[in-house]
Amino acid sequence: MQLRQPLFLLSIITSSWHALADTTLFQSTDYSSGALGNGPFQTFKSSSSTPVMWNFIVPYNDSTAGQIEPGLIFLAPRGTDVKSPGPLIFDKSGDLIWDGTQYGQTLTFRMSTYKNESVILLWTGQIQASGVGFGYDLIINNKYEIIANFTADLDGGLADFHDIVITPNDTALITAYQPKTWDLISYNISDGWLLDSVFQEVDPSTGKALFTWEASDHVDVTSCYADPGSSGTSESNPWDFFHVNAVNKDNSGNYLISSRHCHTLYYIGPDGNIIWTIGGKNSSVTMNTNTGFAWQHDARWRNGGTQISLFDNAGTSWELDSSNSRGILLDYDQAGNSVSLNKEWIPFNITVSESQGNVGVLDSGNTVIGWGQIPYFSEYDANGQFLYVVQFGVGDVQSYRAYTFNWTGNPTTRPSVFVETDDSNTTIYASWNGATEVASWQLSGSTAESPQLAIPISNYSRSGFETTMAVTNSSTNFKYYQVAAFNSNKKIIAYSSFTASDGSSQDPAANQTIDSSNNGSGSDSGSSSSGSIQSTVWRGTVPLALTVLFILKTLI
Ligand SMILES: *[C@@H]1O[C@H](CO)[C@@H](O)[C@H](O)[C@H]1NC(C)=O
Ligand SMILES: *[C@@H]1O[C@H](CO)[C@@H](O)[C@H](O)[C@H]1NC(C)=O
Ligand SMILES: *[C@@H]1O[C@H](CO)[C@@H](O)[C@H](O)[C@H]1NC(C)=O
Ligand SMILES: *[C@@H]1O[C@H](CO)[C@@H](O)[C@H](O)[C@H]1NC(C)=O
Ligand SMILES: *[C@@H]1O[C@H](CO)[C@@H](O)[C@H](O)[C@H]1NC(C)=O
Ligand SMILES: *[C@@H]1O[C@H](CO)[C@@H](O)[C@H](O)[C@H]1NC(C)=O
Ligand SMILES: *[C@@H]1O[C@H](CO)[C@@H](O)[C@H](O)[C@H]1NC(C)=O
Ligand SMILES: *[C@@H]1O[C@H](CO)[C@@H](O)[C@H](O)[C@H]1NC(C)=O
Ligand SMILES: *[C@@H]1O[C@H](CO)[C@@H](O)[C@H](O)[C@H]1NC(C)=O
Ligand SMILES: *[C@@H]1O[C@H](CO)[C@@H](O)[C@H](O)[C@H]1NC(C)=O
Ligand SMILES: *[C@@H]1O[C@H](CO)[C@@H](O)[C@H](O)[C@H]1NC(C)=O
Ligand SMILES: *[C@@H]1O[C@H](CO)[C@@H](O)[C@H](O)[C@H]1NC(C)=O
């Protein structure tokens, strides 16, 4: 694990604010106060990426660094203060690994296994003001190629962004939202419209649904907590009574889903019938001390069906039910038909995150929590102590979830090179979006107009997303520069183009081919780190009629 020492970085801000490549801050009050802007971001010479910059609010130290889970951080920052919203992978020191913002802002973004390969799952599409989405789910392989693009198999419906889960049988569990007419006379709404919550099990290779469940078939629309307010009046303004946001399936063939607006987890059989419920107005499972939750996200089975983890938001935009959100781990006693609190994870700076959030309990016992609407994530050790807390924005910056995964990326693109010259020196900047296996770069120069011969100059250890290579006496005056990427086994895994300081470039020489078996030759790409909270003072009850006026972020 290579974690940067949190020593010198405060000075970067005050001295040379333009030097923002691979920059992470530690307990920077300039960052937290907004003096650096509401969405501080990094910049590079060899790439147009502008990923969020991290500020370790609770930094790791000598005693905690070794306990951080090896892996990379998956984050999908979005919000009006995010320079370029979309999926990003970082190492645990805050250096960019992959910029996937060409897919635009997204919610569900995670690693999984599909057909025995590690893959990225990513939703793309249109986010509606009502806090749901209509789009497509992508499965992306470790070369960053799309191997499946599918959506809901529903009349006029498209996949929503709240969840994508691949089952061990290579089927996908996805959410969808469907407007339908509904009798809402009891709410004084004539010609009522419901935004029904749907989940499906879909075969990604055919796009066909194997199972479809619609909440209104099984749950009385009056039994939840988000009344229509001013919604429910038309097809374009339907009432989202249920709000499904997580779906799981176990080996017995039953589903476990989370309804945010009903504060309830539903356990559902293959016939669609509800087997039991946890939470809400009429829990069929007995809830022991301190197990109650509200407006929750990311409910997951743990430990072979004996535990459930979830993110208890404990509030939404119009209602705060507690002083803080929390992650919780519940013990599920099937014989006793009850749940009890096993563990809770409290935010660093006590506050409620009114929407989004997730709880990633790792096999080691470490847990990474994404705080959703507020731009923090935290990693805790197995005893629930902070290992670190990262802030990744100040204003409207959010990430639906934050995860840590061991991801190996072998992009098919070439490394990118930028050449800067002055009278005596040349500086070369190299990066390779998505590559996890680069250990070092060999810099070569070429004088020829049509370069065939690459003359090795020097080797440089990879030093973040972008590695800077200084040639301090450029009297040799190469017209072109090229980098070759070495993996940890000292095998060349890629050549860049030959690039000149005027930006012109030529392809690698015909004999510069790489052996594809060099790829993925297993350097451990791991490193580590993670997140926290700020406090919301606002409290009170907002008239129901105002609920639909709340901005999108509060509804998700
Ligand atoms: C290291 O960080 C942890 C978590 O913030 C803290 O509890 C601990 O006191 C720190 N240890 C030292 C030696 O600073
Ligand atoms: C899955 O991949 C592993 C190695 O990545 C291999 O050993 C195993 O045989 C594969 N299983 C199947 C069912 O293809
Ligand atoms: C996924 O498929 C849809 C429908 O064909 C298409 O509109 C969309 O562009 C595809 N997405 C990507 C990223 O290729
Ligand atoms: C429906 O309207 C009637 C008459 O204005 C009012 O008394 C009643 O409280 C309303 N019901 C609801 C659910 O808003
Ligand atoms: C996978 O398929 C097997 C055989 O059809 C079935 O018994 C099992 O329940 C399925 N598992 C899941 C998670 O769907
Ligand atoms: C509460 O749930 C039980 C099933 O667990 C059901 O029989 C009962 O009708 C429900 N009560 C209400 C008021 O919905
Ligand atoms: C990543 O791999 C390392 C080494 O095998 C392992 O210790 C760690 O738990 C893995 N991390 C995750 C998030 O799976
Ligand atoms: C860079 O490292 C490789 C692999 O160890 C070596 O073969 C090569 O000679 C080095 N290049 C330079 C310029 O030192
Ligand atoms: C070139 O690099 C050397 C060594 O870093 C430095 O001393 C010198 O000032 C640089 N020259 C220019 C013109 O920047
Ligand atoms: C730069 O390289 C040239 C050619 O090799 C050499 O004559 C000159 O002394 C070098 N200058 C410095 C400052 O090293
Ligand atoms: C490519 O060919 C040139 C001359 O044709 C030769 O000098 C060079 O060593 C070759 N490069 C590689 C990587 O084989
Ligand atoms: C904690 O929250 C309070 C109240 O919002 C805020 O004033 C303070 O700066 C926060 N502290 C940190 C370290 O974020």
C-alpha cells in the first residue's frame, strides 16, 4: 500500500494553486471552508480529466494506515458544484485511476462479477426531477469495453438508477419506475397518478425479464410515509408512494428489497408474495432496541442470510427523525422472528444525510460508508473505529454510493503524453486512463521526422495518475517523445504515440508490439483510505404540499 505522507500538502494551496495534478489535502480548513471553491478539483497536462480533489478530514496515521483495506475507491460525484460529474476510480490516496465521465452523471457504479469476469456496473440515462431515472445499465469489462447494455423489460419503461446487482446465475436485479393511473380520491386527487416501484430480474444477454414485481400489487399505497403532497395529479407528476432503492436475491430464490418511503424491507417469494417485513408501520419481524430506521438505502444480506446491513438516513428533506444518519448491521434471528442491533457506524461530524448513502461491510470486517448527499466517505476498522474520513466537495457535491474494490484495468487505449519545452529543459507528462498495472515508465526520444527508432532516455516510477518526467538538458533536442509502460514484472504493456511539443503525434513503430500475455500480470493495485460528515442544523416540518418542490437530490 502506498499512502502519501500527509505532511507538506497544505503549502501547495497557498504557493502554486495551479499545480493540481494528483493533489490530496489533509485537514485543510481552506478546503472545508470553501475558500478553495465549492467543488475543488484536480487538473493534468496529459489529460483533460478534472476529478474531485480529496481532503482527509480524519487523516490516516502510522497506527491506522496498515489497517486500511487494500483496494480502490469507486465514487460517482455529481451535483451543481462538480466540475465533471460521473464515475471515477481513485486509489486510496486520492489519485485518479479511471475517469469514466464520458458516461455522464450516474448513481449506481460498482464492481461485480459477470460470467466469471470482474466487471464494472454502471447506469446511464436521464435523471428525472422526481428523483428516479430512465436509462440503461452497462456491464463493462476490464478493458473498459461495454459487454452488455440492457434496460428494464417493461412496457414503456426503462431501467432506473437505484440498483444493479448481478446474481451468481449471471442475471441482473434492477429497479424501474412506472407511472400508472390510480384512485387517489381519498387524498382529494381526482384522476390520480401513481409512480409505481418495479424491480425485475433480467437476463443481460437477452434483455428479457425473468421476474417482475410491482409494489402496488402487494402493498397498500396508504401504508407508507411520503404522502402525495402536490404530486399524484398527472402522468408527468405521479406520486412515488414506495420508492424501491435496493434489490437482493438469495439462493433460496427469495428477494430482499428496500422501500425508502415505507421505511421497510420486504422479503418476497418467487410467487411475488411478501414473506415478511422489517420496519415501517407494521413490521412482521420483531424489532429489538435501536433497530428502527427511516428513509433508508442499500439494504444487503450479510453472512449467509444471518445479518442485514443498511444505511439508515434517519431523515429526508422535509423531516429529520434523528440527530444523525448511521450505518447499521442487524442480526436476523429467523427462528425467533426478530432483529437486533449488532453494530452501528456513526458519522464523524454528527449529521443527517437526507438522501442516498451506502454501507460496504468487507470480509476483513472493515467497513466503507458513503454518506450520500453529503460529500464524505469513511472507512472504519472491525471495531467501528475510524481509519480515515475523506471529504470530496463542499457545496452541492454528492455520490450515491462509495465503494472499495480490487479492480484491475487494462485499457485498450494508448497512454497519453504531453510535452513541454523551454530553452534548456523538456518536461514530459504521461498518464493512462484506467490502467492499474503500470509500475514505471520508460521515456524515449526520437529525432526522426517519421520516428521508427526510440532512443531510451530514462526510467521513472509511476507517481500518481500523471507522472512527470524532467529532461534537464535537452540539448539532444528530440523532436518526439514516447513512453512505454512497464508492469511490476518489468514487461512492457503499452507504448504511447510519439508526441512532439506542438502536440503532433505519430503512431508507435510497427515493431513496437506488446505481448498481450503481459497484461494483468498481477501487480497488486491496492492501496487505501476513506470518509465522513458535516452537520445540518435545519429542522422542522415542511407542508406536504411543498414536497415536490424539493430539489432532486433530496428525493433520491
Ligand atoms: C491515529 O488516528 C486514529 C483515528 O483518527 C486516532 O484515534 C489515533 O489516536 C491516531 N493515533 C496517533 C498516534 O495519532
Ligand atoms: C473462472 O475463472 C477462474 C480464473 O479467473 C478459473 O480458474 C475458473 O475455471 C473459471 N470458472 C469458470 C466456470 O469458467
Ligand atoms: C445503450 O443502448 C441504448 C439503446 O440502444 C443506446 O441508446 C445507448 O447509446 C447505449 N449506451 C451506450 C453507452 O452505448
Ligand atoms: C379532502 O378535502 C376535504 C374538504 O376540503 C377536507 O376536509 C379533507 O381533509 C381533505 N382530505 C385530505 C386527505 O386532504
Ligand atoms: C440460480 O439458479 C439455481 C438453479 O436454477 C437456483 O436454484 C438458484 O436459486 C439461483 N440463484 C439465484 C441467486 O438466483
Ligand atoms: C400487519 O401485517 C400483518 C401481517 O404481518 C397483516 O396480517 C395485518 O393485516 C397488517 N396490519 C395492518 C394494519 O396493515
Ligand atoms: C484486495 O486484495 C487484497 C489482497 O488479496 C485483500 O487483502 C483485500 O481484502 C482485497 N480488498 C477488497 C476490497 O476486496
Ligand atoms: C528501464 O527499465 C527496463 C526494465 O528494467 C530496462 O530494460 C531498461 O534498460 C531501462 N531503461 C533505461 C533508459 O534505463
Ligand atoms: C532546467 O532544469 C534544471 C534542473 O532542474 C534547473 O536547474 C534549470 O533552472 C532549468 N532551466 C530552466 C530554463 O528552467
Ligand atoms: C548538455 O548536453 C550537452 C551535449 O551532451 C553537453 O555538451 C552540455 O555540457 C550539457 N549541459 C549540461 C548543463 O549538463
Ligand atoms: C524496431 O526497429 C528498429 C529499426 O528498424 C530497431 O532499431 C529497434 O530496435 C526495433 N525496436 C524494437 C522494440 O524491436
Ligand atoms: C462539523 O460540523 C460543524 C457544524 O456544521 C461545522 O461547523 C464544523 O466545521 C464541522 N467540522 C468539520 C471538521 O468538518
